[in-house]
Amino acid sequence: MLAIFTATLLAAVQLPAIHTHGLALEDSTGKTIQLKGVNLGGWLVEEPWMTPFVSKAAEQEASNHTAIWSLVEKRFGRPGMLRVRDAWRDNWITKTDFDEIKAAGFNHVRIPFLVSILDEPNGLARLHWAVDTAAADGLYTVLDMHGAPGGQSDEGHNGLGKSNRLWYDVQNITLMENAWVRLAKEFKTSNAAMFDLMNEPMGAPNPAMLALVYDRVIRAIRTVDPDKVLLVEDGYKGFDTTVHPNLANWTNVCYSLHFYNFDAKKVSDHVTRLDADLPKLKDLQGYRQTPMYIGEFNLEPFAGPEVTHQFVDRLNSAGWSWAIWTWKACPVSGTLGQWGLLRRTSPAPALNPFLDTESDMVEKAKAFKTENFEAIPGLLDALTKGSG
């Protein structure tokens, strides 16, 4: 935990602020900025499919962030739970990760978190540490609310599991506004480049409801921060369903799409689909006169360095910013292909919230520092080297 209190030593680093300018992002010097980076998945939002936490998926036990830490708290009490959770967070991502991300040739990280981090002990301090540590390496950050009040879908990555109550309980929308006002005040003058207002809001009943909630949240943020770039995702409802920012009087807005092709039958399907979609997406972007940020993508199944390079080269040529999912991954057993750019060099015992003692879990967490991982051969170069 000492690391998060070193942020004041790093805060003197100030990167040029980013704003939108037509279809591009620019910094305060007028230089066009194309963000190229990685997600820090699994750090503040533990997903058992990609992190080494034993779960009982059939019974929905320990199958998401909230369930994991509720079980640990039930067994060890709140102080014990906090010690275990801090051990996980202190080891999964450290300053070493930011150093290596910069050395690999990236220029930013996207940091998924849950709205509940605002009320955790040292939760905001940890986010500040991440923003400032990244900036010390010359990396921008995107703060991504991966889990909104009540949940914005029934997907486990919202931290709640099957909970899609943002849209149906109006008090959750108010909580969302209030949470982003707090975050906007906290990070207004920070090196956080953009706020991703909510991750994959696919649970919205229709595009109109999605637009309404975005409008409320954007207007709330603009009461305290008129300048930060705000990311608006389509929730897989189609870019053509999104609002034209000039009609809504939204300023400094960037649109964000996520690209996954789970139906791919061969390697070339990923690039073939992107080539088919690009002309329409570019036309729609032109009508909206906003930059584009691909906040998540991966090319599983059938991934590999060559097709990854081809895919990213097209994103770069389109002038789009992007962040691949994800920096590192380590399931309870087996492998995950390209889902993590880094993989463990050898197996390590998973954290078992059902059977481990508190000290067992704290000690096991240390095995998942990045020093015990290796890059998938050729993948980092495929993302950061070459044309585009």
C-alpha cells in the first residue's frame, strides 16, 4: 500500500492536455495525438476467466468482483478482506508495468474500475497513483467506469454479475451523475486524458434510453469540468444509432467502439470484417465530426502477431486511437491464447477464496507480479512497430 502514497512524488509531471479537433485528438500544443495502448484488465475489476481466482461458475459463487470480495469478507472480516485485496492490487500492477508498457512503444493505458472504488478505503488514491505513475513514464490514461451503479448489463465484467438496473431504477442514474461529478472534480487537472463514461452499456433497452443517460451524465460533468474529453460507447447497438454531438450540444466528445469477432472461422475473418465495416464507420464518423477510440479489441479466436499487425495497421491508417484487451492474463488453469499480451512463465497456485487462509491469499498474490510473466513472442512488435 505504500506505493499509492508516492503519487505526490510523481504529480509534478504534467502531460499536455488533450482535446478534440474535428476527427482527431490534439494536445494543447496543437499536435495530433493518436492514442495506442493497452487495458489494465483484472487489476481493479477481477474477472475469474482471466485472473487466477477460483470460482464456482455454475453456482455463481465468486464469479465476479463483488462476489469474490463478499466471500473473502465473510470468511476473514472486512479488515482481512482489505488486506487480501490490497495484496492483489499491489502485485498485479506495479510501476514495472507502466515502465514496460512505455518501453514496448505504447503511449497510454485504459484503466477499468467500478463505481464502488469511490467509496473504498484509498480507492481514489490508488487511481491517482495509476494516473501519476503512468504520466511519469509519459503515458496518458483513460479512466473507464467498467461497472456503473446497479450495473449497465448482465455481464460479469460490470463487477456485479447478472445486474442490469442502471436503466430501470432512476436513483441509479442519479448516482451515476454524482459519481462522475466526483471523479471529474478529482481528475480535472490530472494527466487522465479521457473519461470513458461506461463500459459496454449493452443492457440499455434501446438507443434512446442510452442517449438519455449519456446526456444526463455529460451535462453533470460539464458543470465542474468543461474540458475533459468524454468517451461515449455505442453498447454494441451500432454506431449509426449514436447521437450527433452538435445536436446534443456535447463538446469534447469522442466515440468509442469495441471490436470482437467471436464468430471468426479463420485468421483472415478478423481483417475481412474490419475492411467491410470501415467505409461505413468512417462515413458515420464524418457526419458526427468526432474522433474515434477503439477502447477494446482482441483477435481471439485465431489470433497471432501477423493478423494483429494487419488489424492495427488499418486502425492506425483510419486515424483511430485504440487499446487492446488486455495487458496480462492468467486463468486458474490452462492458457488464454492472445487474451493477455503477457503470460506467466510457469504455473502458480490460484487464489482460492473458498479454502485459502488470509495469509495464503496474500502470499499467492505475490506470484502474479509482472516479473513472473513473459510477452507472447512477436505480439508487442506487431502492435507498435511498422507502418501507421
